[in-house]
Amino acid sequence: MEKMLQFLFGICMFQVNFVTAADYNITSYGAVADGHTVCTAAIQAAIDESSKQGGRVVIPAGNFVTGTLFLKENTGILLEKNACLLGSTDLADYPQTKVDFRFYGDTWVDRSLIIAHHVNNITIEGQGIIDGRGSAFPVKTTVKPDRYRNRPYLLWVAGCKNVCIRDIELRNSAMWMQSYIRCENLRIEGIKVYNHSNKNNDLMDIDGCKDVVITGVVGDADDDGITFKSTSDRISENIVVSDCVISSHCNAIKFGTETTAGFRNITISNCVIRKSAHTTALTGFPEGICGLALEMVDGGIMENVVISNISIDGPRVPIFIRLGNRARKHFDEAPEPSVGKMRNILLSNIIAKASSPVGCSISGIPEGKIEGVSLTNIRFFCPGNVSDDFSGKRVEELPELYPESTMFGLLPAFGLYVRHANHIYLQGLSFELQAADSRPAIVCDDVQEGSIRDISVYGAKGSGTVKTLKNSTVSILPLQAQTPEADELLKAINECIDYASNVLLDDDGKSRCDYNTIDGKWYPYEEPWHTGQLILGLLEGYKVSGNKRALAAAKRAGDWWINLEIKDNPRFKGMVAATHGDVIGNDCIVFATTSDGLPGVYELSRVTGDMKYAKVAVSSSRWLLENMYYPEKGVCYDLVDLKTGEVVKENSPFYKDKESQTLEDVSRPNTEGSPFKDAYEFTHERKFKDAHILLCNSLIEKQDKDGIWMRYMPNHQEDASFHPRFNLWYAESLLEAYELTKDRKYLEAAAITARTYMKAQKKDGTIYYVNYTDGKPSDKGSICGSAVAFAGIVWIRLAGYGYPEFLPAVERSVHWILNNRYAVDHSDPNLRSGVVNTRMRMKNGSIWLTHRDVGTSFGLRFLSAYYQLKYNNTQK
């Protein structure tokens, strides 16, 4: 009975709420649909009542004239079909209104037809029209700011949360059509906008708002279209724009010009930018000034902007990216802005038709360079018809000038002019010239560490494709080699799996390590980490190929690995006998020899579901944490004496000839293999995560300008040489730190290292064993296929995090790996299908030319990652 009463009570409550949420028809409050009577008081009364009681304000069919309406908390307005809300033509019906925060324009922005200030849960929807009749408020002066005064906005929403504008049509504002400033959770959906009645007729302005979705908008404006601003101390962030059709006599989609705090995390996709249906322009030009205009001139930051699948039809300039230094304050007493920052901007899959020969540009200033811009798969249609000699033309800097895509006049490139920028990535750009042009398609001026590839010019004659000035270090690559087919990749993966299973692993499941091709013998070398990495390679190959031989071999190797667990020595309880061998024999357990092998052991538990592997891996990680971790210095000690159980803290046997040794000689900020990250994943013990993050912070602190940890062995600070894999392990661990924290500082640090390896990689994809940070050429005596593959793994991950600059290097790596494997029918069965990884050394008075197993281990990992990148494969 009690449950039944509760149920009936719930129904009654639902019915009461349903009845309470009534509609408030404005005609019931005295509004008259005659197109003359000013109904402000009647409509406001309906708004006030609905806010108190809950429900919607309904504007029925007819023409209702009103002055300023103030939306209240929980206001919902529904304009029915054939309803038209007309703005009064009398300025006195628009009272001056202020907000309680400072922003650029707060001395003259004070009137609007509809105002919502610091109220939440606002909805304006329906099939009706709101028409501001903006031509009734003519501009009477050209003097700033007076020319902006006394012209009401149509919709002004400030400091509100949960705002939805849906399906309605907005027409003819006297100023901006709709301004949303410092709002949260804003949705603009399916609206139509036509704004050609006055100056400054923007379509919409999103200003310092966050969590915004704009979709299905069809709009035509005399001034800028969808416009992002930052006129106060609030950044515009977390914004999605999609499926819109925009026309503008000025800039169809624009960032700026006000940029006080800036813009972050914005995606724009599936939009059409077309010519305006209104052939007379009060501002700009009938064809439009610019399609995509990204402008930063008043300080602030622009980062993480992704624009894709855009059709731009015929403005003067399709794409304009500008970092300047107008440095305008957002109010007189505010501090003067410093030079802003622009970084991580991705544009792709765009048709860009220009109506003037000016040219597109990406342009910073000497003291403010644009960082990390990627343009891929864009087709430019260029008018051409320029015959002047631009080879010696000096393009003015104009840092303080109002930013506009035509500000520099005719540019030295008919397609794209890039100046004062770092890490620019251009791929798959095509330029179709409509008439002959004396200029090249692309000019790079003060562009550092850029890469350009797969550039094509069609149509009329141009003077050349790409020109780089002497002050630039841009890599111009030939047309991209064809992406390997999925079958070709799988064939190579399976052949490497067979080689690893049948040759590299012995009967016990231990890696055979180094093969001396001169005497035809295998020699052990740090077997624990070699075996662990081979397990990881086999498992990655198994995931994409489904080859069960890979899984069986990985299990065999995993069983050998976990049998290294030390059970008869209480000092080493939980540790494994991962002895070094080779240089310092079997009397020492080296941190890296353990940790570098652990990723494969952990992964084996993930893939098989058998926790026996993770159990040993966690216990050894715990021993390392408890005995070799030195958090106060952000390092781990290198080795422990197996005979005494003592951690070596004073004299490393690696430096026997050194008179005195420091902490840097006996320890490293060791995250190789990320053992503590994996242990955290399996145990959820916070101390493991904290240790990994602390060590990664230490890595950032100790990282050199080239992203290399030169003070630590096996790098050699004395001759500026660095080891091919060592630093990549650290970069990989920084990527794991990003996964744990989502702090981009770890990505930035890893990217520095990755760029140094991109420099070390030769044009054919080779990376040698010995490389130098001081510009000396690599030592070509030894070829490190494992570094080609490992760098490729890091580059792929960084590209996935928004660094497409590394993709050309990834392509070089995959072709190198595929082209540098021994034949499957090689005369020496110890080499068949193995990835080339040779080391030439003098040993015992003779030359050793060693083929190393790790080329195939890392090669399997890389080929599998590349397969997933290109073919979006999941485990079979």
C-alpha cells in the first residue's frame, strides 16, 4: 500500500508540474499584432510571469513591435510560425544597460532589443522571425567610438549559463546581430540569419564563452560571419561549429580582432562559405574579404584549433592566419598586452577559391612566431595574372596594423606566403592557376623546422612550386611514396613473427640477442630486456595479424622471463635476476635491463588475461621503487650488486677510469619502459603513479635544449654524441605521463626530443647508431633499424596528439623498414626476414659486425602501429 501511495503521489506531482509549466501568450497581456503598437510592457509582463511560474512565453502569428526585453531566469520564448517580433524604430525604447565587468566596448555597448544578463536557462526557439529593423539607426559619424553608439544589438547575452537559440530567423540588426559574452553551455542550432541593414552587421559574436555548440546555421551578413572574440579576461574555449552555410562581405569565419585572453580547443567542420546573396556591400566587398581569418593582435593565446571539410567559394583571400602586436587594451586601465601566442592549428580537406590574386598567408612577427600549423589536403584555385618581379620585394611587417587578409597587398606567392613561423607542415596542397603568374606557389620566409611535401601546380604557367629564403630551414620532400598496402604490411609483419619465433627465441624462450655475421655465432647481451622487447613486438604483431604463432612465442618468452624471479635470497625478494652480462658481467642487476623488458611482460598479462606475468612484473617494479628510487633527486640508481645486495651509490663499474664519480654517474631519471606506470595500472597504488610523474618532471628539468639527456650514459657529453634509443625511451615515458595527467607539458617535452630524431633521420629514412647534437655528421659505420622503428612509434603517437609535423618522418621510417629486411630466402638462416640493425665494433682484437635482434623487435612494434594508423585495425 505504501508503495502504491508513493506511486500515486508521483503521478499527482507530475500532473501539477505539467499544469504549472504553462504557456504565456503575449496577447493575453495586451500585446497587439498590428505592426505599429509598441508592446514592450505586455511582452515583458509575460516574461516576468513565466519566470516566476515556469513555462514558455508564446509569440503567436502576427507582427509585434517592441523595445528592449529583459530575459529573466528560466525564460523560454517560442515564436510560432508567421510570428514576427519587430524592433522599435525609436531609440528611446532601448534603455541604456550595463554589465558588471569590464570589456572592450563597455563604454558604448549598452543597448539591445533582447537582453539577458547573468540569468540562466534561457531558450529562444520556434519558426518565427525577430527583425531589428536596423536601418532606422543610421551611422552619423566615422569617429570611433561614437560611430558605434546608439545602435542596438538584436540579442545581447552576457554572463549566462545554459542558453539555447534554436530554429528561429534573425534579421536586420542595427549593429551586431547577436553577442554572447562570458557565457557557458551555449547552443545555437538551426537558425537563419540575414544581416544587411547597417554597418558592423556581424552574424554572431562568441566572446569569452566556453562549452559552445553551433550547428546548422545558415547566415548572410554584411560584416563578419561566425566571429570568435575575447574582449575581456575570459578565454573562448571548448567550442564546436559544424554543418553551417555562411556568407559575408567581410570574413566568413573569424577569430579576433579582440584577443585579450584568446581561444582554445575549437573545432570547425563541414561548413560552406559562399558568396552573399546581397550584392551591395556597406562594409567589405560583395565577394567577401576572407573565408577563414585567424587573427591574434591583442595578446592572448590561440591553441588547439582544428578546421576541416570546408568549401570556400570566392572571397578575395580564402585563408589568412596572422599574429601581430596591435596590443590594444580591453579597457583604459588594463595592463598593456604582451605579444600573443598561436600554436597547434590544423587545417585540412578544404576547397579554397580566391577571387583576387593577393594570395593566402600565415604571418607572424619577428618577436612573435606562429608555432605548429598544419595544412593538409587543400586545393587552392588562384586567379593569377601577375607578371611583376617579386623576387626582391620586401613585405612590410605592419605589426600594429588592423589585421586583414589584404593588408600586405600582393604577396610574393600566388598561393601561400609563410613568414615568422616554426614547425609548419604542408602536405597534399594543390594550386590551380587560372592565368599565368610570375610568383611561386609557396614562399617561406623565416620558417624554422618546417616540412613541405606533395605540392602540385596545375593550369596556367607559374614560376615554380616552392621558394624558401636563406633564413628558413624547411625540408622540401619529394612526392610522398605510396602508402604500403595492408596486405604488404601484414606480409612483412607475419614474416617478422616467423623470424622472431623460429630464430630469435631459443628453445627456452630467451632472446638470442646478437649475431656476429663474421663468425656466424650468436652472443648473449642483456637478455632480460631484449627478451621483454621481443615479447612486446610479438604481441603487437599478434594484435593486427591474428597470427597465433606470435602469441605462442610471446608466452614461451614470458615464461622464461618470469622464471628470473629471485626466490632464494631474502634481500632480493620480489626482484628478478635481470643481470647485465657483457661489459660488467653477471654480478650486477641493472635498473634498465629490468625495466626495458617489463613492458612486454605487463602486456602479456593484458593480452592473455593471465596475471602470473603481471604478478612478477609488479613485484620487480615494487623492488625497484623501494630500493633504487631516489625521489628527492628525481632519479633511480643504476645498479645493484647481486652478490652483496647493495645498491651501487658511489662508484659505477661503467666508469672505472674516472677518479671521482657524482650522482649522475651512478643514477638516471630512469623511466625506461615506464615500469611504475604499468605497475600503477595493475595495482592502482598511487605511489607508482606519483613516482612515474615525479621522474618525468625530473626528465623535463634535466632535458637539454635539443631534447636529449646528454649528462647521462649512454650519451656522451664530451663529444656531443647521443645513443639512438635511450632518449626515445624517455620521450615515450613522457607520453605515458601525458596519458596519466593530460598535461601538455609532457607532450611538448617529448616533441622536442622527437624533432631532434627527425633531424637525425636521413632522407632515405636511415638512423645511425652514433649521432651528434653539435651538427657533426652521423657515424655511418653502424645502422640502427631499432631506432628507425622506435622513433617512428614516438612520431605516430605525437601525430595522434596533434603534431602532424612528424608524419613525413613516419613515412620515411615505414619505407625504410620494409626495404631493409633480409630476404626470406637469405643464404644465412640466422638473418632471414630480420630488420637490419648492424653494429660494427672492435672486440678482442677483431672486427665484429653484429646483427641485433632488437631491430626486429622494434620493427614489429612500429609496423603494427603504422598498420593501425593507416587501416584503423582492431585486434583480430
